[in-house]
Amino acid sequence: MEFCELVNEHGVRTGRTVARGTVVATGEYYPVVHVWIRDEAGDYLVQHRAHDRPVDPGIWAVTAGCVQAGEDSLAAALRETQEELGLTLLPAQLQRLQQQALENRFEDIWLATVTRAALGTPQPGPEVADWKWASKAVLSELISLSEFFGYSYFDRLPA
């Protein structure tokens, strides 16, 4: 079971720790990370979520997950990338693009800029059925077909 330290609408910890999935009060948010990995050609590494996942099964998405209690956002981004794709990113490869409060989540959106050769080949964990590199244009088309998760900030990502 995962435990998360809740944050307010500004991303500041409230001091309250709950089990993941607990219903939270208005003004409380689960801290979440999204990790976009972009290569030298401008393509993004995306993953096909396993069909047994309780949230968004079988949809293409980016690496994402909750920030666990005692962990900061950057550490969570690195951990989630390792858990879901079997890839090790360096902190210097990541830059925070944006933060936003949405529903019961406070999202930190990270961008990792990599070269494919240096990154290596993904070795997906059990949450991931498949992976691929795709341009922003291709991802936009997949969003229109409801095959890729429609992130609220997608249009603001680098092309």
C-alpha cells in the first residue's frame, strides 16, 4: 500500500498522510508526477498501460504516479520512470515544465531531454504492456481517437 503526503493548491504539504485512494477533503490534493521523455528528434517515449490497471487500462500515456510520503517530486519522477519503464534518468535531465491543481491531484509535469542511445531500451514493469516513440503530431492524432490520454496541458508541450 502506498502512502502520500497531501498538498494544498500551491503544492505545499499539509502535514496529512493518507493511503493512496483515500477520499480527500476540498483543498487537499495528491501530489502526482507526469514524466515526458523527449529524444533528440523531438519524439516522446510513451507507454501502453497494461489492461489490468485499475485506472485507464489499455490506454497510451506517459509515465506517471503519486509522490510517496517522504519523497519529493523529482525523486518520484525518477522512481516512476525506473518502475514503469526500467530506465534510469539523471536529475539533470529533468526540468519541471508546469504545476497545476486538477480535481484531487496536484500535478508536477516533468520533461526529460535524452538521446535514445544514451537512454537505452525500455524494460517495462508490470504496469506497462508496450512502449513506443511518437511525435507530438502522432500523439495528437491518438488523442483525437481516444487512444492516448488527453492531458489538459498537451498543447503546451514542445513540438
